[in-house]
Amino acid sequence: MHTNPYLFSNFWFILGAAGYGWILVQAARHAAWRRLRNSADLNVLLYTMLGVFCIWLMNTDYENSRTLVGPTLHLLGATLMTMMFGWAFAILAMSLVLIAYTITAGFTVDTWYSLPLDGLATGVLPILISYRLFHFADKRLPNNFFIYIFVCAFFGAALSMAGVVFTTAGLHYLSGAYRMEKLASGYIPFGLLLVFPEAFLTGALMSIFVVYQPEWVSTFDDRRYLRKR
């Protein structure tokens, strides 16, 4: 869900840069950097970032659409990152993915101005939604494997994708780039089509990881979720 830099004023770029910069500082402060001393954990993080980068490259844009011009759509991988590495590392990792995507996509210099807005919308927002839902389930719901997979991973990914679609649409509306009628008839319906694929992919991968490689998932404790009653 990347924005077109020509559709936003300098006010939005400054606001996005200030907010994104503050969040990056907080993420760097709270990240468990000691985990990277373990080469196995570092490799898992790098390979996961590569996987997310690849699914970002499989995007859909509306440059030639009759209904909308500008934003792009793709799967996120933000919930997967959050569940595997925690919110702080997820934000930092998604930021690196966003930079690599911006370079690889061959965008112009002007595109870098909108990078903080893209980072907030496609990285920070879904990560915080996923983390808050996990925190709620962790505190209020029973310690159950299926709750972890279906609530935290599957529903968390679905909710995150929906949140990104509506937030990105809202940004384009508030900036004056598009009327809400145009967004509601083009961008939003197509964006919501990605809710189930995002949820299914995240739920399936998390199921595989927690069964075969639970040490890869920092939010999962097999003694807690798989203990015998």
C-alpha cells in the first residue's frame, strides 16, 4: 500500500517523517539486540525479510485503472514479522524491506519523500495492530494453541490488512487526492480482497513454524500453549 508522492503536500511529508522517526527511535530502544549475537536467529530474521520483500514485489497498481490512479496493493507479512520477532524488531525489519523495495522498484527521488508515510501505513500500523491483539489474547484468553493461531495469527493478519486499506484510503481522502466515492468504488474493494490471502498465508506459516521450529517464534512458548491438561 504505497502512496504516490505527487498526491501529497509537504505538510504530509513532514508529519510522516516526524512520526516515523520517533517510532524508529522507540523501536531501536526496545529491540532485543542481544538476539542477533546468535547467528541462527540472525539468519532467520534475514530470510524472513527476504520473503516479505518478495511478496511485496508481487504488487498490483492502478496506474492504468479507470477507477483509481496512484496507490499499490500487495500482501504485507507484518503480522508474521510481529509474531516471530516482536514489535520492535518487526518495525525495524519492515523499514529495511521498505527501503529495499523503494530502490528495486525504480522509483524516482520524489518517492523517498513519501517513504515515511508508507512506513507508517504498511509497517508500523499493521505491526501495532497485530501486537495489541496478541497482547490482548495473551492476557485475556486461555493459553491454547488454536487461539494463538486463529486469533493472533489468522485474525490478526486479517485485521491488520483491513486497517492498512482503510488508513491508506483515509490518507488519500484527507490529502484531497481523491473523493471518498472514488476510493470506495475502486481502491477499498480491491484492497479488502487481500484480507483473506494475508490471513491464510500468515496462519499457515505460523502453524508450520510453531510445530517444527518453535524457537523461531519469539511470542510462542510450547510449554505454555502445548502443555498437557
